Amino acid sequence: MPPKKIVAGNWKMNTDLQDAISLANTVIEGAEQMKAQAILCPPSLFLDPLVKLTAGSAIALGAQNCSFAEKGAFTGEIAASMIASVGAKYVILGHSERRTIFGEDNLTIQQKVSQALKNNLIVIFCCGETLEEREAGRVEEVITRQITEGLPTVIENPASNIIIAYEPVWAIGTGITASPAQAEEVHRFIRNLLKQQFGQIGADISLLYGGSCNAANAAELFAQENIDGGLIGGASLKAADFLTICKAFA
Ligand code: PEP
């Protein structure tokens, strides 16, 4: 099966409950003729009402993070089982903001991925290099480590349970987008890496691009052979832009 087309909106720590409901409602209203699976990833507090709001629509819900632990004395954390229990289907893990601001390393991320998979969540796994690493010619090395150390070595049905988002750190929230050729080059590399790690089924894993992807540049990025959609930050907070991006496939 060819990789599924997917567009996920990472709302980060934005919106209040009213904004979240109104943003999700506008996306639901404009959802006809979507050419990809649209996923909204609001702050976790709003997952439950938004799962109810989107019931019966084509929109799915995801969390932006989950705990590495199953349950217990971890004040302030949210377990993968809790996310699954409200009906969300996805979770973003390994985002560069989690890696840099919250100090998450590949091992912690791997534990989170395991928790998510155990609870039947589909993982949107982020990887990507900093500008310094790119300039030092270390893109492939960095991505290889993030993927081989951050993902468990054995994953049941990886094409259904894992989505990879390539997000060059220098492009996130900066307004600087990787050119379609730059993004495609890394996506091709990731595709081959996944085939090495998981065998031929690795070719069916969806690869999303993220980093200042917007309504104006999405179509050109998504036209690349190994780009199956996007993980969208800033532009996902504007319903019209997000809908345009969800429809930006040939
Ligand atoms: C992100 O944080 O996942 C992201 C892609 O952000 P932005 O689109 O704002 O660069």
C-alpha cells in the first residue's frame, strides 16, 4: 500500500477552550474534498471536548506529548492510556521543542513511543537537524541516530502505527522553509533508512514535512515523491490555511 497522505496540525500551547472549539468547528465545516487524513493536535486538556465535537467527521485528534511512564506518581504528566481513553488516536513524539526545551533524549523518546504503541496510539515521530548540524554536514548522521535510537527496534505493523515527520529545526517557526529539493533529499534518505530498519514495509510509512509549511508552499512540497503530507505549526491555527494545506495534493 502506498503511504497514506496525512496533514497534522500542531497547535502547541495556543488557544483556550472557546478558541479550540471554534477552530475545530471551522475545520470540520471546510473538510469536504480533503485529500489527506487531517489530524488536529490541540493542548491535551481540550482533547476530550474536541473528540466529541469531531465525532462523525473525517477529522482525527492527537496529543502533542505523552509520558514515558505507564501511570503513578508523575505529577503533571499525561499517560498514553489517558489520551487513548478519551478517543484520541495519535500522539506527536520527539518534537524538537520537547528535545531542546524539556531535555528529552532519544532513550526517553523511545520509552514514550513504546507507551504510545502499547496503548494503540499512532505515533507522529519527529526528527530533524539544527542549522549547526546541517552546516557541519551531519544531517544524515543526526537523523539516523534519532530514528534508530528513538524508535523501538521491533514495531508491529510500522506502516500503520508510525508516521515520521522530518522537521529541520532551523525551519520550525522561523518562516524559513526547506526548499522542496532539500526536503525531498532528506525524505529519500529517511525512506531508505526505514526500509533498512523495517524491511519493505518501511516504504509504506508516511513521511511528513514540517517547518514553516504554509498555504502558499504546501503544494510544491507535497508534490515531491517522498513527501506524504505535513506537520503544521503556525499555519494550523488559521482554519482557512490549514484547510488549504489539507487539499494541497495533486
Ligand atoms: C512544528 O512545530 O511542528 C512546526 C512545523 O511549526 P511551524 O509550522 O510553525 O514551523
